[in-house]
Amino acid sequence: MALHTSAETPAPVGQVSRLIGDWIGRLGDIWVEGQITQLSRRPGAGVVFLTLRDPAQDISLGVTCYRQVFDAVADVVSEGARIVVRAKPEWYRPRGQLSLRAVEIRPVGVGELLVRLERLKRELAAEGLFALDRKRPLPFLPQLVGLVTGRASAAERDVLENARRRWPAVRFEIRNVAVQGVHAVPQVVGAVRDLDAHPEVDVVVVARGGGSVEDLLPFSDAGLVRAVADCRTPVVSAIGHEPDSPLLDLVADVRASTPTDAAKRVVPDVGEELERVRQLRDRARRTVTALLEREEHGLRGALTHAAFRDPHTMIAGRDQEIEAEIGRARRTVGHLLDRAESELAHTLARVVALSPAATLRRGYAVLQRPDGAVVRSPGEVLDGEELRARVSEGEFTVRHVPEG
């Protein structure tokens, strides 16, 4: 309803404020664009306060929103950022102040892209594609380096020149592709997979010069990130310059700050390696020299020993000791032989003394019957029986004659 007033019938301030509030309350949600000049996020508070300014005019509006609304873009929105807000206008009657209650906040331009990239980054990180334990070490000296880059680009030149300056014998397998635009992603993915399947390629470098966020978007594509994650060959990301950070940097095994840095990481410096070889050779020479000097010192010490100064002293006087030992050995053996001879003579004497022949030599005889039996008793002999008598010098025949 229209408000009719005059100098005689003015409207009270409270009524005017109420009417303005009623009219604003009927507006509903609106989209507002502006630049954040102030941002207040009190710890523990559930509401965030913003001041939104029109860059073209010196006009500002206060904006309030719940914390969860702001947290959705907190990573890419800060003071000075341009945003688009879906909000409902609100009129605070006691103070006659207009503000906006935001229900959605969107960054404008690059900010919106960054929000999308941040969301994709979180999704891929949740899949484990950026985990450190998936990173593979680069070979010390690759026999063949795969290079994915733009045709005749500064990035290609930087990688080739710096790598060959460091290691002249390095070889490259180059795949020239589009590095921005609608064809960039499929071409880069195809080149990476092709080089990964190459049997001689030991490392793959994806290189591009710097550019805007929009130019570098292909290197944050989910398809490219997953293709690199599936590679068996180590991948080096060399996209843009130090401030640039596409998602490819997070999934690559090594992130190089520039294409020149990638060349330094992929191949060793021949001069540095030659110097390292020289140092190792010098260290080995010093070690061997120290060993030889130590052994030489020990040898000189050994040569000062009396045995080495006059070796004859070791055998001088030993001939008498040897002769004495030989004499002692002979005497010992002689004693042993004499004792054995004496024992043998005694044994022989006992044997002879006990021998029947010795008994016979003393005048005894042995009488045997014809069948060879020895006669031990006269009763064993028949009258007139012939017997054989054995004596010391032989034997003879006797006849038994009865007495009487």
C-alpha cells in the first residue's frame, strides 16, 4: 500500500522502517555479485559475516551466512575475492539497515574453477592416487627418456638442451601433443600410455610452460591423473612454473618446478659424476697407500729382528745339540737292544734247559713201543717185546728181558 504523508501528517520512522521491511521481505532470493572487503569468522561461531562491495561504486552490503555455507568455498575465497551470492535481502528494523542472508556462495571466474579443482582433488585423494607410498624412485641413468610436450615449445627445448648439457649421451623418445584446448587431454593421455608401454623407456616426462589456470586445466583432468597413476614407468611432472600446481603434480612420482628442473632430475650431471669418480679413486688410492705403508712398516720392523739380520745365528750351535741328541738316541737304542738281547738269552737258556733233547744229552733215553707210545712203567712192556730207545745221538732197538 502506498504511504500518504505530508508536512502536517508525517510518518513515524518506525512505520517507514516497517513498510520498507515488508516490501523487501516480498523480494525472495536474488543473485548478487560483489567483492569481499571484510571477512569475519569467529572461532566456534555458527555464522560468518562478510562485507560485499560493488567495485564500480562505493556501495557495500553486509552479508551473513551459516558456517557450512562458507566452508564449502573457504579454501578459495578470501578478502578481495569476487563472488556471486544467492541470498535473501533482510531489513533490520531497529537500525534501518539492509543486509543479505546468503544460502549459496560461488567464486567468480578463476575462483569457480579452483573450487571445482579442489573438489576433484579431494575425490582423487580419497581414491589414494596421491599417496606417498605409490611414488616410485627415478632410475639413476635412464637408457631412454620419454618426453610428452608441445611441438617446438620452450618446454621441449629446455628439457632437451639441459638434459644433453648434463649428460650428452642421453636419448629421448618424444611425443608432441596439444598442451591446451579440447584435444589436449586425449593426446597427452595417449602419449603417456604409449611411452609407458615402450620397452626401453625408463622414465616419462610431461612438460609444459607456464600459463593461466584455464590453460593448465588439461593437466588437472581426472582421466589424465588416473592414466599416470596406472603407469608402471616413473612419471615426472614439469607443468608451468613454481606457483603452478595442477593435479598432475600430485599423482606424478616426481614433481619438477620447471622443465629445466625436470631435466636436472632425470639425468645426472656428467661433470659431477666424473668428479665423484675422481674422489672415489683418490679415496681408494689413499686407502691402498695407507695399507701398503702399514705393511711396509711392519716388514721393516720384522727385518730388524735378529733372526732376519743374521739367519745363521738360528742354526749356529745347534749342530752340537743335534749330535748330542743323536748320541743320546743311539745310547738309548743300544740299551734297549742290550736289554732285549739279555732277556732273549735268558729265555733261550730256560727253553734249552727245559728241552727233552737237553735231558737226553745228559744220558737219559726215551723208550717207545712199536706203535710210538712212550713207555712210562715196566708193567706196560711184555716179555721179549722189542722197544725203540731214543738217545741224544740217535736211536736203537732193545728187547725186554724178564728178570731172573
